[in-house]
Amino acid sequence: MTLEFVTEYLDKKISENPNFIRCTYYDFLVKNKRMNAEKYDFLNFARIRLNNMNYKVYTEGQKYEYNGKTKEVQINELLIAIKE
């Protein structure tokens, strides 16, 4: 896992929707051909970068509010990030 990959991956997600970022296991593992063991490094690097960019980061099982609705990060999602 490199910081370059994390930066490029998050930049792509931010360009799709700068207010709400949803990273799924499928997108991370299958589409980007990453190994399951890399997800922990990715989560650590992504959390730091997103927090520095004023995003609130949620991981599996945590509840968050978006567009007036309370939701929970699902088992198939690595993280949800919402711009503060």
C-alpha cells in the first residue's frame, strides 16, 4: 500500500462527489486489485488524509447522518466520509 495509491483513489472519489465519499470493499479489492490485508493500511492513511481535508470519517458499524437521515456504515463498505 502506497500513499500515492491512497491519494489517487481518494482524489477520484472526491471528484465524483466532494461532499460524500463512499468506499466499498468491491471497489477497493476487486476493481483496484488490492489484497484484503491492505485495507487496514488504506483505512489508516485515508482517515488521516480525509480528516486533514475536513471530512468526518466513519467505518463499519458506525452511524452517521447525511441529508437528514441517520444511516450505518454497512459490512460491504470500507468507509464513509462526509465533508464538514
